[in-house]
Amino acid sequence: MNENASTGHGAAPDTASSVAPKVGFVSLGCPKALTDSELILTQLSAEGYQTSKTFEGADLVIVNTCGFIDDAV
């Protein structure tokens, strides 16, 4: 059983036997969205993902937007 399966997270890529998947990322909106984007990228990196320099070279593209109605504190 994959150790990540019990935490509710998807399986991490097997970097020993395959090429790590690449993720493209764009953060739109407020400073809170940027902070969240940095946290997401840190977690993806820890799970073995690489950041793609272009969206065309990415296996996955994430667009993180701001949905706050009031100012974030």
C-alpha cells in the first residue's frame, strides 16, 4: 500500500523509475493567493514534482486565483 494513500493525498511520483511529472503554475489575484501558491509549490516539490519553465512543457498546469470578498488579514 502506498504510504500516501492513508493520508488522503495522491500517490507521489516514483522518481526512481520514471521521470518526475512537471507542473506549470500561475498565481492570480491577491497576496494571500500568492502565499497559498508558494505553499502548494513547496508541497508538490516535496512530493517529487518539478516546476516546468513553460506551460507547454508541463504535464499539469495549476491556476490559483483569489476568491476573497473581504481583505485578507
